[in-house]
Amino acid sequence: MILEKRMISYQPFYETLYRKNLTEYALIFKFGFPAATLHRMKHSKPINTTTLDTLCEILQCPVSDILEYVPPEDI
């Protein structure tokens, strides 16, 4: 099995949630954000730009507060 290196990190998203005192539970039940999408993010899977737009709207933040590019040599 070949392990795939991911160059996009969602670590800023979790830091933003913490900073804004929000939980994944609140995103799902208060804002109707799909749990499956949070699962994808937790496992470093791709999400689409509409999802990014939705998160930025909910969290009132720029895209850089949701994800960051990590060069392959830093993985």
C-alpha cells in the first residue's frame, strides 16, 4: 500500500474553532454543517471551494484560517 502525502493541512481550521470557542458539534447542529465533511477534513481529504466558502462565512474568517499549504519536504 502506498501512503499518499497530503500537502493541504486543516490544522488552522481546528485552531480557528478553538479561538472562536466553537466545536464540531456546534457546526453540525447549530449551523447544519455536514458531519461527513468534518470527517473528510479530519482525515486530510480534499474539500471543495463551496465548502471553504461556507466555513469562512460561518467562522467569519479568511481561507488561511481554514487550511494551509505544507510543502512536500515538510511532511
